[in-house]
Amino acid sequence: GRQKIQIKKLEDKNSLQVTFSKRRSGLFSKAMELCVLCGAEVGIIVFSPNGKIFLAGHPDFDKILNRYLDQNHSSLDEVNTIPCVQQHNKEYEDAMQELEKEKKRGKMIEEEKKKNKSNGRFWWQEGNIIDDMGIEELEEYLKAMKKLKGKVEMRVNEIMMNGYLAPNMNLGNDHPDAFGNINVNVNEDISVSGGIDGGVDFDFGFDEHFN
């Protein structure tokens, strides 16, 4: 007759990994068949021998998990004590917090830009835009301003190299000074200086205090 194969843990690591991959795929496939044939809702969590986590669910794993936890409140603490799940939860929470910070910062800048556009001022001229920022946010803000400054310098340099100056710029000196520099004032808070060699320096009207 047909000999029955004994089910036991494999000792060879290569065979164990190959078998795990095949059986895991088979498990997920059978679970999906159950969902399609019977209309069942399935959620599966599998940890590999190396501790890697694999998830599968229909119609949605998160919904299935939340539904289970809602019906089994006592299981919540146990699930959160699993190292991999706990780490994933922390990374997700950290990412969501950073996303919210960026959304708030972007919204604040947009509001300031609209507000200052209506009264003829640039958004960076308003001091209250940085009132609620901490040291890390201020350092990131300064990096962004430096990046903007670099882009503006490149654009102004390009314009001056082409022998063109915007009509709304006020030339402080039509001719180069003794050092070959031309000074251009856009308004009271912005100044541009350029030499005959094409070099340009752009100043927003504020000092940089962070390194």
C-alpha cells in the first residue's frame, strides 16, 4: 500500500527554507480559494524561521485584524508584544507623525504666501512663520532657504550673463564700481550683486546663524 510520510521538522536549513516558501504560497493560495468559493473573509500572519513576517488577507488584512481585535480586546496586548508587529507599529506611527508635521508646515507656508501676496510682501519677510518652530524645524527651514537662495543665484546669474535685467529691478549703479561689481536692488529686503566675471551673490536680507 501507499506509505505514509512522517511529518517532522526539517533539519537541513536549505530544505527548510525552500519548503517554507512553497508551503506558504500554497497556504495563501488555499486561503484565497476559500474566500472565492465560500465568500469567507481571511487574515493570515506567518513568521518565517528567520523571523520575517508575511501577511495575507481578503478583502483587506487590516480590516480583518481590526475586526478580530474589536471582538477580542484581551488579545490586543498580546499582539502588540510580538517584536515584529511592535516594530512595524512604531515605524508606522513615526511616519504618520512626520507626515502630519510636513502637512502642517506646508499648509502654514501656503497660507503665509497667500496672505503676504495680498499686501505686497514676500512670505519670508513675515517673522511669525517661524514662531512655532523648534530647533530641528528651524534648521530644516534654514536648509530650504539656502537651497532657494542657490536656485535664485543661478537664475540671476543666467539673466545677467545674457545681458538682461528685469524691468522692475532698481539698478543702484549703472556702471561697475572700482572692483567691477554691479549692485542691483529688487526691493528693500533683497539685493543682488554681480561682477564682470559673471559671479552673483544674492541676499534675502537676513543673517544665517545655523551651521
